[in-house]
Amino acid sequence: MPSNQSKTLGNDDQAFWGMAALSAAENKLPDLPGDQPSWLSLAQAVFNTQYRRWDTSTCGGGLRWQIYTFNNGYNYKNSISNGCFFNIASRLYKYIGNDTYAYWAEKAWDWEHAIGLMSDDYHFYDGTDDTQNCTSINHIQWTYNAGIHMAGAAAMWNATQNDTWRGRVQGVMDGINVFFNNSVMTEVACENNGKCDVDQRSFKAYLSRFIAYTAAVAPWTRDQLNPLIQASAQAAAKQCTGGPNQTSCGLRWTDGGVNDGSFGVGEQMSAMEIIQSLLYTTKPGPVTLDKGGISKSNPNAGDTSTDTPITFNSITTGDRAGASILTILVLVSILVGAWWMVS
């Protein structure tokens, strides 16, 4: 990770790039020519850098939200960072078949359940504070957390045909009912109160994408998921009537075709994802390394970390002198101000 991204890039942000690269490999986007890294190796690099960040110093494990200590959220262990890691590990296992990926997928899933980020009935909660050893859970539920975990569980079922994973997929499918009103998707935590921030306006896009992924790799889920895709796609398309050209999509799909007036990248992403999810049956589905895959594997990708360490210049005598002068000036200013107020 380049140093100029250290203030902005969290584990979840990096993982979204990894999931995008993995989608490119799964859908047979040709690798770049020459010595450029393959799509698959980019996803493997994200996995290899992130499993090394698995932090057992608090809460018995888990990934932190932020990578560096100076970023707000470093002490937060959340479902999206761990869920993205689980998703990548699961899909790499499905694509490649290496047991290391399955091990980490199981480990991440089990840790989230043990700590309480995942409930017994497969609801996924936002996160927890590791300064309290993860004993207090923020119970807000977001669509993308459910979608990312459902797709990862579906990938594990596809690779293993295991009844345990089938039960988990079924559990998550049942749990996403909280995000649907008459089969139409809604971001329950913020849509109705108008408090969705820029990121949250895109969250339905990820649940939409991963519902289609789940239906593609676990065909037995289609009877339950197809009605949700169809109703949500129709509702989303019906309200894409905003803006000067009357084609902009709003945030809420549950208003009977009325555009709510909101506009942004997240709104357009979400509508696009649910509408194109209708097409999942027209393609063969995600490939694997031995079944149609063309992207090259590099299991050691990311082993030589490209993260640039944060270093600071050595403190010189001049620095110390300057700091002393500034300290004296501040103290004098305080004393003068106090004298003026008293006088």
C-alpha cells in the first residue's frame, strides 16, 4: 500500500479492490499483457496482506477497521472488514481449491459469530470496540454486510457441497428479510430518516450484486431470491425519473415509483446492480481455475509487502530549538491574555 493512501485506506477499502479483481478473474476478464499482475494474483495479494493483520492482541482475533493506529476507527473491529476478508478467502477457495483459503474463511466466520458480530439467526451487526475487548456490539444492520457474508457462504457451499455451509446460506437468506419491504430492498438503518451518508447510499448495490452471485453459485436458492431481485429491480427502475432528463435514480425504491429527489453515485450504482442482477441466468456463472478460468494464480502475491512504512524525520537540534521557542511564545500569549482579562 503506498504511503499516500495511509490516511484513507482501511482494511475494508483494500478488500473492495480485492473483490473487484476477483470478480474480473471469475468473469474471465483477460489478464493484462507482459509482466503485469493478473486479476487473480491481485486478489491473492489482498488476502496475503490481510491475513497477516489478523489481530489476536484483543478480542481473540479479527481484523481492525483501519490499518494504521493514527486513523479514526483503528480500535473498531467491524463486520465489513472481516466480512470482506471472509468473502475473498471463500471465493479464492472456490476458484483455486487451496485449503489455506478455506481455513481462513472458517476462522473469520467462526470469530465473527463467537464475538457477536453475527447472531445465531444470521443477522450481521456493524462492529465492536476492541478497547472494551469487543464486549459491546453496535447492533446497526447494513445491507452490504449481509450480502458479502451470504456470497462467501454460497462460495463455500459450492466448493464443498457441505450441509453446514448450506445451512448457513439458508440462514443468511432468511435473515435478509429485514432489508425488504414487500420484497423491495431498503436500507432500513437510514433511508426513512434521511440520514444515509455517501457510502451508505451505495450499500444496496453490494447486496444486489451478491444476491445474484449467490443465486448463480447455489442454484437451490433461486426460488427464494429471484422474487426479491425481480420486485426490487422493477421498483428501482420505476423511480429512475429524477433530474433534468428524468433518468436519475433516487435512493428509496419503496415509494411506489416516486423519485425521492436524492442523486449521487451510490444511488445510480444500487439501481444498476439490482437491474443487471436480472441477467445472472444469461451467463454461465463464475469460473474456477480448472473450469474455464484464464487468470493466472500467484499464491505468493503480496508476500513482499508493498506497504510503505510510515517514517518520520529525525529530530534535530534546530527542531528542538524551534519547539522551545514556540512553547515559550504560547506560554507568553496565555499569560498576557490572562493579565489582560484580570486588568
